[in-house]
Amino acid sequence: MSSPCIVGQSVLRKEDERLLTGRGRFIADLRLPGMLQVAFARSSLAHARLRSIDAARARVLPGVVGVFVAADLNAVPGTQNRQPASWRDAVEHSFNIPDTPLMAADKICYVDEAYAIVVAESRQIAEDALELITADFEPLPVVATIDDALQPGATAIHAGHANNIVAQFRMRKGNAQADALKTLRRIRRRFINHRLLAAPIECRGVVADYDDSQDSMMIWSATQVVHWVRREVAKQLKLPEGGVRCVARDVGGGFGVKGHVYPEDILIPWLAKRLRRPVAWIEERREHLLNSTHARDDVHDAEIVFDSAGRIHAVIDTFTKDSGAYTPVGIGAPSNTISHLCGQYHVPNLKKH
């Protein structure tokens, strides 16, 4: 029996009644017996040397279970999304992308970067403990724009990146510089795409529960990529992937900002395993605005080659993207930009880098 055709038909949503009558189940609604709450100490500086952290007073506050810094992670590595081998074989590229650390160890590279975690019996106690943590920062020069970063002698945000460039690649189609195109008309323009940030109704959040008897981890996350979270947690915490399960409950919006693995997705399961108790972190709106990934923020110097009838014969585009202090999704965003640059137009010759 053939399926009914739904093209052009109004399709009723199944979840509306449950969500509109207050029966949605979001990450902040989850309650587990003995569940602990997490708050992060985050930097108000964009670039600084982290000389020392004093958490002695926070650790003895009643209700605090533990305070952890980068040194406690026992070299749990940071995260990075790398292109598959098939892409690397097909595209001319040069990558030197630093991993995104789970917590700052000796240097702050962006505003709101976490440098300590408080775990307590309640979120209120955890936040009170944050006020008792003191950190000694040595401010460093700030690099805030693409032009600043590329200036000769600009401050290097990461060692080994003297020019602040972490990735370069080129894509070509046909021959955009063929002699036959030199007599055609051209338009040259610079396009600046401003930075933007998704602001879903529900911020991010992670809850994790480790089962010591099975060496397994249960994760609930307000994420768009449950399988990616599962894979990274298993790899970073050296757990069997079959023993890690990640569930996304009702997610109050994503828009791509929840579309990759964040440090918190690893840190909360690490805490659950370390403390042998369920652990929860619910992102506040301020944390979301400062700490979740932003998008766009790129500059295009583009040239369109066309004839007197308005037919496009070639597009040449050189563009630069500000990825911020780290590049957690590798070159996914600029690669996506390049792949869709021509939109719906037929462009026989293309040069993009």
C-alpha cells in the first residue's frame, strides 16, 4: 500500500498539546536521587596569564562537595572536530588548529572561559562558593578583530600561531582565471557578515550518572548531537562506547548553537565518574551569551565575472573568518560557507579560498 502524499498538506504536530500544557520534559526538569549541582568560575578577561587559583575557602563551605581545576583532570584531552580523510585528500589545505581545552590551565583566551568548577549540594551553594575563589591573573594584550589578529607583530593567542591563522584551504571549479574571461565585465565588492549568536528559549545543560558496577555512563544533554556527545565522552573518559548513552529530552531550540560537543559535555560526566554521584549543570542565560559559540563574523573580497547579458562566468572569493579563540567545529563553518557561496546560480568557474 502506498503512503499518502503529504506534499502541500498541513501536517499536524504531535507534541504541541504536551508542550503547551506544561508537560514538556526539559533538562532542568530532571531530578535524580543524590544529584549534585555545578557552577563554573569563569574569566571576565579576554586574554590573561592564569598565575594561581586559591579555592581553600570555597572547599570548606558547608554543602560544597568539591572544587576542581584543570590540574585535576589528569590530562583529559581537549576536543577538536577534524575533517574526514576523504575531504583532506580532495581539498588543498593547511591546518594547525589547537584543541579546545576543557578548562583553562595556565592561560585565559576568551571572556567567560572556565578555570574552576564547584560541585555542591545545590546550585545556590555552588554559586556562593564561586565568590570565595580567588585567581591571580596577569592581563595580556587583547586581539578582538580579524584586522587586529592579522596585523604584523600582532599578539599571538596560541603558541605556534605567530600570525593567528589556524587553517587555510582552497576550492576550485573550472578555471576562474582563464584568458577567455579577461575581456568580460567584473564587479568587485567587500562583504562583511557580522557576528551572530543563537538564543534558544532553553539554554544548554548536562546531567550525567555513572554506574560503577557496569562502567557505564548515562547522559542527558540539551544537545542536537547525541551520538557525537556519546562518542566524545567514551573517548575522553576511556569508557566503552557501548556503555555510554546520551539522551536529548525536549530541547527548547537549538539553531546550531547546540550542534557540537562543548567542554561541559565532557566535564559533567567526568565529575559523575569521579564523585560516583549524579551531577547536573544548567547553563544560565549570561553564560550562554558569553560562552556558547558564535557564528558568521567573516569578510569576503569577492569578484564576479559576467557578460553583457548578465550571465555569470566566474566567481573569485577570498574570505577570512574570525573563529574566536578556538575552533571547536574545525573548519566546518567556513567549509559550509564556501560550499554554499553560489547559492542557486550556475557558476561554471569558481575560485574560493
